[in-house]
Amino acid sequence: MTYINHVHYANMQGNVYCCLRNKIVPLNESQIKDYCQGCTMFRGGEAGKSVQCYWNDVRDVQDPHEVYEPQMEFKSMQKRKFLLEPQNERNKSALA
């Protein structure tokens, strides 16, 4: 996983994908004030235009990661990668 700067551009409807809320939201003053400004991932933005966020992304994306289609980003973010501990390691930690 790598920390990546994400630049989300508002689509024709003025929406962007929000990682904090894990949904597509309107990029308006209320979103920026009520959610973005209190979010540790927030790196700046302009209502109706774009927002920049910085988070540890498990996907193989470029830095900066520019997003123009919030629906595609939402779908991509629903895929999770897990590191699974081998069965024998789980048994050892349960016995400790």
C-alpha cells in the first residue's frame, strides 16, 4: 500500500467519490464544510470543481490519481485486498 494523492474532479452533475463516506456525493459547500474539512485525508478543494485527498491506497494507481468518473471510482474502491495469515500461524497466536 502506498499513500497516493487523489484528485477528484466533479462530473457533469457536480458529484465526486468520497472515500471517507464511501459513496458518491455532491461537491458543494456543505460537503466541504461538513465532511472534507474535518477529514484527515483532505488536502484542499473547490466546491463544484475538484477535491484533493491523500490516503493509503491498496490499488495499483498512479500518483497523483486523477478521477473523472465517480461511479467507476466507487466500484473500484469496493474491491478489497486482504493479507491472510497462514492457518498454522493463526493457531499459534490463539494458543499464546
